[in-house]
Amino acid sequence: AALLTLTKKRGAATYAQTLQNIPGTQVTTLENGLRVASEESNQPTCTVGLWIEAGSRYEDAKTNGAGFFMEHMAFKGTKKRPGAAFEKEVESLGAHLNGYTSREQTAFYIKALSKDMPKVVELLSDLVQNCALEDSQIEKERGIILQELKEMDSNLTDVTFDYLHATAYQGTALAHTVEGTTENIKRLTRADLASYIDTHFKAPRMVLAAAGGISHRELVDAAKQHFTGAPFTYKGDSVPALARCRFTGSEIRARDDALPVAHIALAVEGPGWADPDNVVLNVANAIIGHYDRTFGGGKNQSSRLAALAVEHNLCHSFEPFNTSYSDTGLFGFHFVSDPLSIDDMMFCAQREWMRLCTSTTESEVTRAKNYLRNAMMAQLDGTTRVCENIGSHLLHYGRCIPLEEWDARISAVDARMVRDVCSKYIYDKCPAIAAVGPIEQLLDYNRIRSAMYWIRL
């Protein structure tokens, strides 16, 4: 009974109090250009990671896949810790090591006990500047990557989005896949991987981020000790420039009637990371909502498109997306459908886009803003998500934007803003389309293009 009374008296923090109590992000820039950022808390663990401005967009047709190959090699030993010694040392700390490569960034991060933070910083420094790149390990990983590429071909969602990038940004670096082609993986050499490291793994392109029970001063001291010297410094004016990628309204169709369902993605050109229109477009996507047949709710779901999908059995699932890059983006939706429902689903989805441009209501915007706030607060769930948030923000925006500022931007959105911004990016624009599977019923491009506007009298 006493415990029950104590529980009742203990009040939960309000949403506003939670935003105000989030610790601020401290950022220090070292002399060599490395940005060191941290967010301190009372957690017994911490996540420390390196976010690097490097990815498939910085590769050409011959070196595409080098970054993904390098990500694999990073965990296969260093000059100080050859073979499996690196992974064993991480495991001896009880830590978890991970990494990923995308089109514009590469990340390596370690989750460990807070007291081991200086050791984690030293391990990350060793990983990026002393990668062993042993010939035997390269050949071993080459076989593993080739097997991964075969497995990725069976993930039709990923295949569809790779096709979408290939047609939307054809002839440019953003058209490349992150993993590279089979031909490239077979011919990439140790010299190619070493050149990739020497070109991109430099201090001005890096953010050392940390979150958890750590001291910012101690993090900076560790960074000064392990992230200085020639390996992290550019020689002269060798900073690689980022080429402009132009969006093209076009399509790729990969018809295969042996597949059970069709994957369709349609997108228009969206804004880059730093554009404030992104907040409004995210509200618009929250209005559209998402759907999967495993969801409950049926025709009573708040998303109009989801209710239609249930009532008329239009698709297996759909998901809107807003994928941003430095200077461009893809704003669109992806759905999985039975062959005979493609036309109906495309019609309903495009009609929902037109409705966003012309007749969005305040009640829909209010619901969507609450959904975004909930998703925003999920960023506080664990030190790894907070650390990734810090590293990505500094690469994308040049600063870490606090959640309180994001909340203010979301609150400022109203129905008129949604209509205006959606009209700016969607209305009467030429889309990019990627379709995979039994897509015979997908209408020709001109018919889909004609549904990107309404004739209003």
C-alpha cells in the first residue's frame, strides 16, 4: 500500500519540462578541424562514434563501392592490432562495435561503459588511421561482399530505391548504389582502399560524437591525444569537392511476372538537409501516414490513404519518405501491391498528394504535428540514438539543433504552409518512378505525369 501511494504521488515530467531538461550539446573544434561534440547524462554507459563526410556520392564509376568495402575492412584488424585482435579488444571491454555507410556519410561507433571512454576514443582513432588492409583479409572480405550483394538483390524494397536513385539522378554520383557493382567489388585493390582512406578520413570531414556518462573535457583531451598528426591533415588543397547532382523526371521499370507482388516508388525532387521546408514536408508525410496489412484499425485509421487501402484492398503496405542530401532530396512514397491493384493504388496515392496541395485541413495538421513530436522524443531513447543524432546534425547542419528548436519549428506549421510547400515541390512536377515485379498494369509515364495536377474550374 505504501509503495502504491508513493507511485501515485510521483508525477511524470510534462512534454515542455522534458524539452527544457535535455542537456545541451557541447562542441569543440580542434586546430586540425576535427569537431568534438558530446551530450552528458547520468547514464552508466556511453556511445562514442566517428561520423565522416564520405560515402558513395564521393566515388566515381570506377571506385563505386570502395567506401562499403572499407567499412568491412575497418573491423578486420589494424597495424597495432592485427587480425582479430581489434575485435577481441573491443569485446574484452564488453563493448559493442558497429558501423554503416550511406550515400553521404560513413560512421563507426562503440557503445561501452562510461569509464572506458578514453580507450574507446583510442580504438576509433586506430581504426580509421591504421587499418591493416592485409591482402588475405581483402580477398576474404571480397567474397563476403559479393555474397551480400546477391542477398541484397532479393530485398526488392532496397532494389526499388536503388533504381529510384539511378533514374532520378542519372549520370551523377547519387545514382550509384552504396554497395557498388559486382564488377567493381571484384577489381578494387588495396591501393584503391588506401587512397579512399587517405582522401576522405581527414579531421575537417570528421565529427567525434559522444553521449552518456562522459565528461566533455575528458573527451576533448582524448581527441587531442589520438586525432592529431599527419594522417588526419590534408596536404595542400586536396579537399574533394562535392559535385552537383541534378534531378531528372524519368522512370526505370524492371518487369518480372514471376514475382508475387509489385514494388513501386514515385518521387519528386525535395530540398536539401538545411532547407526549412523539410519540417513542413515531414508534417505532410505524417498526414499521409503509413500502412501495413498487419496493422489493426481497419477503415477507422486516421490516414485517409490507409483507410482506402483497407476498404478497397489496394496494397500490402505503403510508406511515404523524405530522403535528404546536401543539396537535393527525394520526396515521395513507396508501396507494395498485387498486380491488379497497381493502377488503383497509384491513383489514390497521387490524389492524396493533390489534396495536400489544395485542401489540407487544420485538424490533419494538428494530428500530424503530434505524431512528429512523438517521433522526435524517440531520439532520446538510448545513448546510441543520441550520439548518432549529434554526429549527423553536425555533418548536415553544421550545428546540433536542440529538440526545443525542432518543436518550435513543428508548432509553427499550419495548413496553409502545408498547402503552399506541397504545391512548391509536388504540383505539376515531373516525378521519378521505379517499379519492380509484375508491373504490367502500371500506366505509362505520361499518364502518371498527368495526375500531378488538377484542372480546376
